[in-house]
Amino acid sequence: MEFKHLSKAQAKADGAVKRALEKALMQARRYARYSNLRGIANLKCVAVIYAGTSLAALVTEDGGGEAQS
């Protein structure tokens, strides 16, 4: 699970939430490749983006790489 936080002003920039979400999901995928996690059945990658105190984006992905918003 990877969390990213943007200020409200940062989140208003064109594509900022999408870029942060992509970075967070890439990091969550890297975590999932760690040897101590690879053996966990049904492991999920989760990326969470906040803008200020509001949830801006949330994506979960199964071990096969299929994203769900």
C-alpha cells in the first residue's frame, strides 16, 4: 500500500493526481516484488492519493496486474 499526499493547490495542476497515482502504483508494485511478500496469496497493490484532507484517487490491483478503481 502506497500513500501520496498533494496539497490542494498541487492537486489542481493539470494531471497532478494522475501522475501521483501512477508513481504510487509503481511503488506498490515494487513492494509486491520483495521476496518476503511474493508468497502471499491474493496479494493486492493499493495506491491512495490525498489532496489536502480529501481522497483524490484510490486504485487496487491484484497480483496479475489488473487495476480496479
